[in-house]
Amino acid sequence: MNDHKHVSVFASGVLIDFWANWYSYAIVHDWIVLQAFLGFFLPIMNFPFIHWFIDEEDIKKRFKLTCVGACSMMIGSTLMLLMIRAGWGIGTDVIP
């Protein structure tokens, strides 16, 4: 993963942003068990991304990692919304 930082950051960024948006969606709809599961794993999933960003000394390389992360988060958010629109991974609202 270290040799392919940008690809790894992009792939993990898509997954992390998807996961984080699903976590927020679960909170809004009062899906407590799903929210707890998603919330538990979110910091663990962020570890490699944060590690590389903090470990990188060159500001240009940090900026590249930031741009790659931003693009991946745009895709992750869109995928989560498309999943919800298609009716996958959702339950019945508890809040009337």
C-alpha cells in the first residue's frame, strides 16, 4: 500500500466517505444498531489515510493526497445516495 499511496488513498477515501455518509443517514433515521456498527469501524478505516497524510513531509505531496481524497469523497457520497435511491441497505424509519 505504501508504494501506491494515491491509489490506496483514493480507494479507501471512496469507502470511508460512503461509510461516513451512511452513518449520518442512519443517525437521521434512528437506526441505532446500524449507526453503532458504522460508527465503530469509521475511525479504524480512517487510520491509513490519516497516517500517510501526517507522515508526509512535503507540502506538495500532502496537497496531492488531499486532492485525491477530495475526488474519492465526491464519489463515495454519490454512491451512498445512489444506494439509498435504489433501496439497498435501508430499513424502516423508526421516527414517524
